[in-house]
Amino acid sequence: MVAAIRPETIDGAVLDDLPWGNFPHGEEARDAVQRLRAGDGTARNAMGVLIGMCANDSRTAAALAVPFLIRIATDPHHPHRAAALGGLAAPARALHFGIASRDELLLHRSGPLHAILNGYDDYGVEVTGYPAGWSVAAARAAITTGTPVLLPLLNDSDPAMRIGASYALDTAADPAVRS
């Protein structure tokens, strides 16, 4: 469902049509995305909510927000595009927030065992009870879908945007994007 949300076609109706309530912390994630889209002074706090979900090992609803973050990050006129891009990869990282080595932070599980387990692998289980691999895979699929609109950010005049874009694109499910 997450990968099917095309960042370039998102509007307010899409946000409200998604089943946010079916996911732990889903309403909080939807509210954070709404505040980010509004671009007002509460937007920085909204990004903190989404990153906090990932830090607390509850990525499920944050993964659902990824296509909306891509849309915000790629809008050259949005006042909080760098913040959205900076947090975009958080749900796509299996290990994060000070506990991952460099190798673990860049870890991609895509070997034969991954296919057998249908995406549920040894990422473990989130505190919400969902397999962490499902949330990570959903976020990575959305980033892969958004690759065409994220790639131009690698040439942005703002170094923070270039860094954020490379960090996000490194989580893409497609190995060709990561290389």
C-alpha cells in the first residue's frame, strides 16, 4: 500500500483516505504529516513526532508517512523541505539512533532467506507487535518509488538537501539506486 502512493500525485484527499487508524500511532502520524504539509511553526515538532516513533521502535505509521515526506521534501517552495528530507530515511533504517554500527546502518537484507520469509526477517518485532521488517520494507519501497523525484535533490544547491537525499536514497530497495 505504501509503495503504491506516488509522491508526485499526492493531495490532501489521499492523506485522509488512508487507514491511519489501523496502525499503532497512526493518527499521530497523520496529524504530523498534516502539520508538515501546512508548513507552519509546528512543522519541526511534527517531524520530531515521526522520528520519535522510529526511535521508539514503532515505525509502522511512520512508514505510511514516507510518500508524503517525499512530496514535501521535493517541493522547492516548502519551508520545511530539509526537515522532511532529513527524517525521510528514519523508518527505512532497521537499526538506528546510536545503536547501529556503520555496517548495520547501511544493512540491506535481500538474500534468499528474505524471499522465503516474505519480508519478515531477523529485524525483530516492533514494540507494537508488528514485524519490524515489514515497516522497513514498506518505507524502502516508498523511497524506491520516489526515486525519480528524489534523484534531482542530489544536485541541490543546499548541502543539507544533498546529504539528506543521499541518505534517503541509500535505503532504496533497488540495489541499482544505492550504487
